[in-house]
Amino acid sequence: MDVVKEIIKNSAIGPLSRGYKGLVLSLFTSIVGILMTMLIILLKHGTNMNIQFGY
């Protein structure tokens, strides 16, 4: 936990208030959670999906 506090203190959100820090961290956590969910769904059902790349 000390490492996480040190990283936050030395990052761009370090001088912000606690409310903004919480908002930024919750936004980051939600984005990471959505990406992990998408990865799990893709790994689970990827063989049945028809993915096409085109213009």
C-alpha cells in the first residue's frame, strides 16, 4: 500500500484534492474492469465470433 501511495503522490494527480483523486482512481478502475471483462468474454466466446476488419 505504501508503494501505491508513493506512486499517487509523485504522479500528476498528486497535488489534487482527495475527491478528485478518488474520482480519477475510480474511473481508472472502472476502465480496467471493463477491459478485463471484455478480455474474458473474448477468450470465452472468441471462437464463435465472426470478427471482420474492413473499411
